[in-house]
Amino acid sequence: MNSPKTPTSKTKKKYRKTTAEMNAEGRERKHDKKHRGNKSGSRNQDKPANGQNNGQNNVVDPRLGSKKPVALILDGNQPKAAPVVAKQPIVKEKLAPEKELEMLESDDRLDGLLARLEDGETITEKEQKYIDTCLDRIDELMKQLGIEFSDEEENEEEEDKLDDIMRILKSK
């Protein structure tokens, strides 16, 4: 079973390292720590193919920026860059006045807004501005085409009614 510990005849001495040995071990540890990780400049090197190319053989340059060469010495023989041509503004097609007038007269938005005005509803400033511009354009087109809008027909009808009323009154 367990016997009491008996002292050995000689106790072993612990071996103590010399300073030279300790310095050598320290240098080794420092060397190991220094040389772990990637080599310097490794991020700009081509990455090794690990079999996962996804069918693409394109080698992408990891460096950012323009790849256009820059001339360090200015010479007169260098080709000049092509001048940038400004975009021409888009010109709207001009419709014939008759077609434009037809379009304005058949405008559903304008008809709806005019109907709302006749019903006595209030409209916003934008809607009022739209109505004004459309009606002004209709007037211009009618003048160009020589069409006169007049209330003479209505006035003639009213005068006829008044004449009829006057005749009835005089006859009594």
C-alpha cells in the first residue's frame, strides 16, 4: 500500500542553465516571433489559385487607381485628348397649331379642373397656374389659326329673347 515517503539517499539538484544558454533560447524565441505571418509585400502579389476560380481566369490587379500611363516629360509630339462635345439640348417637336389645339381641347386634366371650378370647388395654385397656361395657349393658337371665339351668338340669342319679351309687352 502506501508506504511513508522515505527520503532518498541523495536529493537531486535542479539543473541551472547558464546565462549563455538562456540568452541562446531567448534569441531563438525572438527569431520565431519575428518570422511568423506573411512576407513583406505579399498583399500586392498574385494570390495562389486554391481551385476556386468559379470559371473565371481574369487576373485582377489589386492596386486601385488609373492604369493610364502618365508622361513625365512634356513633348509637342504627344497626342492631344479629344475635346469633349457638349450634349445638345433636346428640341421638342413642334406640332402643327391645329394638332396642338386639338390636344389642348381634349386634355382630360384641363377638363376635370374646369369642371371642378364650375362646381365651385377650390383648387391649388399649381392647378390654377396649369389652367391659366393652357387657356392662354389655346387663345394664342386660335389667333394664329384665325378662329375667333366670341360670345356674339349668345348675345344675339339674349337680344332675341329680349326683343320677344318687348314685343309681348308692347302688344298688351
